[in-house]
Amino acid sequence: MKQTGKRQRKGRRSKDAPKGRDMSQRYGHLRHPFSPQGIFSDDEVANIHATALRVLQELGIKILLPEARDLFSVAGAVVKDEMVHIGPEIIASALEAAPSSFVVNAANPERSLRYEPGALIFKAGAGCPNAYDRERGRRPGSLRDFEETLKLCQSVDIIHGFSPCAEPQDVPIQFRHYDMMRAQLEFGDKPMFVYARGRGQVEQSFEIIQMGLGLNDAQFRDNIWCTTVINTNSPRMIDRPMAQGIIDFARAGQLSIITPFCLAGAMAPITVAGALTLQHAEALAGIALAQLARPGAPVSYGGFGSNVDMKSGAPAFGTPEHVQMQLGSGQLARHIGLPWRSAAGSASNVADMQSAGENSMGLWGAMMSNATLCVHAAGWLEGGLCFGYEKFINDLEILQSLAELCQASSANKAEIGFDALREVEPGGHFFGTDHTMARYKDAFYKPIVADLQNFGNWTESGALSSTERATAIWKNLLAEFRPPATGKAAMDRIAQYVRDNRQQGGVFPLD
């Protein structure tokens, strides 16, 4: 989708935020502004791809779901117990069938996303079992936290689709998918997320989306309405729920994002090239399974690779190796011709300089490598164990700054402003020139968190850090939140279905 030329800058503003800070800038559809960068030569990329094919054929991959092994067997793979040896012709056929561009639909058509190479999509931190904010502290994720983080994601354009930011652990697991789907429909109109936690929960989640959006069978299955992330079990294994998720999403025409989580030095070789070879092999196996389940099924190549701290074994993010793996992943995705998913994130325990630096490095890695989707772009703390509200707001500042770089710049005669250059004498200033006066209101990005006052004014305003200022911003976003126009109708459509299935005992993940 092409961007609109002029950004809209009017809308609600936090009562506690300094004048000029605005959360309503339009960043809904972005394209990468820079040419993709890489770290390997074309020959090295081809060699990594060839070695990954060799891994799949000679070493094989362990697949725990019999149904998935049967699909590979029928396609000509060699199956020995739970090990599947996949020939290069199966991978080549899958890559030929997989689409490179498609639309991920939303309840609000204006929020639908073109998922393809060159697009730039951001999602918030996902899968966090805990939540944190300065007023309520660190706590296990609850339904309240899940709903609040959905509202925060809905409130800002720079977050393009939903993620399960904070896991609602106070909802029993057999009922949890009902509340997660209901909340997305009630409080949002962006592309939705579904956990692949067994066929029963996936099918019911699909039914809730279809019912909530008023779609018939063809409208649902012939279009993409939700996504899931499929994490392989590195090294070289796909477990039952992940394999089943790939099959179920493919057959329903929904998007599975195949994402090995290869941490160099732990579940992957310690070198960047070695870790990427394993990642590539596992991603290709998942892509192939999707195409065997339904040729032409939407699927995304994924990579979330970094390294571990070799002293403690703890995951690290925003490291040079993290960025190198992003750059290499982008090269491999372009080699096979598919859009791809990367991730930012932070290992820091608090929203401090470390967390900002790590997340920013990961975001720049995604930008330089031209990732179609960057997950964990805002709010991720503790390596994914906690979603931070203040961290989310501060990360939005970086995301919106990156989005500004996606806006086209011009060097035409009017923009160069020779008349202004002639008007101002040496040693003068440009504040009062016609060129400045005609542009100053919208000339520069207006920060949402950053405080650009001098030290005296900042002190008089309370001497607040960016983390402290962020508290007022997220609180105001929640206080002013209004559900989307589609929310009530969707709730009415699904209410009886959810009640009936709850009364029947729900569905446990592996049912």
C-alpha cells in the first residue's frame, strides 16, 4: 500500500504531556526507505542455503506430529520413526508455491496490511508472562493487563497489528483463547493474532473471528484474517502443536510465521553463519509443511536469532551478533524470494539505558535488513519475560522516529529555499524568514516522551525522567480509550458462542 503524502497531526494529547506532543501521527502503512544491507557475499548466501538443504536431507528434522510426517512421506521425503529427511526438490516446490505478497485483513479495512518484501510492519512485545508499570509493580500477567496492552496497541498507529503482549494467566488455559479473541474484537480493529495451541483452540478461534466479523466460509478461508508465530524447537525439531498449527493455518488460508529461535552458542552453533544455517533449515522445513498442507498457503520466513551470554547462558539481545543475524536473515529471505519476520527486544530488567540501547539496535537491524515484520518492537523486557508499560511508551518514540525516515523528502526549488539563504545575512538566523514561517508548525517530528526543555525549565517541571513521563502518557491513553466502531457488533455476534463453549468446559491446548 502506498503511503499518504501528508501526515495528519491533529488529535488527542496527554493532559500531562508538554504542549506539542502528539500521539496521532499517521504511521499506518510504511515502506522501507533504505536499500537492504548484508554481511555475506552472494556466494556465501548460496552456500548457507545449500548447506541448509543438506542438513534437511542428510541429517533430517524431528517432527513429532504423525500427520505432518505423513504429508512429507507422501511428497517423497524419507521418514524414519520421527525423523524426516527432506529432499531439495520438496523445498524447491514449496518455495515455488508460497506467495511473496498478500494482504493481512483487519476489521477496519484501512488497517489491513500488505505483507511483502519492502513493507515495514511493527508489532509490540509478545508472549510475556509478566507485566510491569511504575505504579503497580511487576506482576503475573492478567486479563486486565492483556486488555490494557491491547488498548495501548490500538491507540497508536505505529503498532500495526496485535500481539499477546501480556499473557492472561488468571484465565484457565482451557478458556483463555475465548477471552483473548473476544478482547481483540472488542477493543481493536487491527489484524489479529491466534496462538497455535492445539487444533481445538485454533478452530474455535477461527470460528470466533469469522462470527465476530460477519464472514461466510469463503470470505474467511480465501482471505487472511489472523496470524500465528510458529517457533521450531531448535535444534532440528518441530513439536506437535507447532506442526499442527502450520497445517491448520495453511488449510484455513491464514498466515503462519515460521520462526526458529536460534541462540548462537546454546541451541545453535556459536558462529553467526552456523546459527543462520540451522535457522534456515528449520524455516524451510516449516514452509514446506505449510505448502504440503495447502499449496499457495500464506507463510512468512522468520528469523529471531541472537547469542547467549557464555558466562551465564542467558539470552542477549541488541548485540552485534543479533544485528549480524538480522542482516544475514534478510539476505536469505531475499535469496528464496519471501517476506520475512525479524525481532527487536531487550534482556534488561528495567526500562533503562540498556533496554533502550538493545531495542534500538534490534530495530536498526530490522531496518537495515529490510524485515517485513519486526516483532517485540515495543515493551519487551527481561528477554520476553515481562511487558513494560513505560518501556512500551519510550519505544514508541524510537519507532515513530524511524517511521519519519519513511516519509519522502524532496529537494525541489521550494524546499531548497534559495530566497531564504539570500535573505539571511552571515551570522543571522532563519527563525523569521518566510520560508521558516510557512513551515514551522509541521517542520519537525514532535516527540511524545522526549523533553527538549533546558535544565532550568525541566527542573521547574518536576525533573522527571523519560520513564516517569511515560507513566502519565500510558495512563492518559487508557483513560481516553474508546472502543472501535466494530467492537460492539462483534461482541454481540460471539457472545452466545463463547457462553455455550465455556459451559461445555472449553478446550485444553492439545485437544
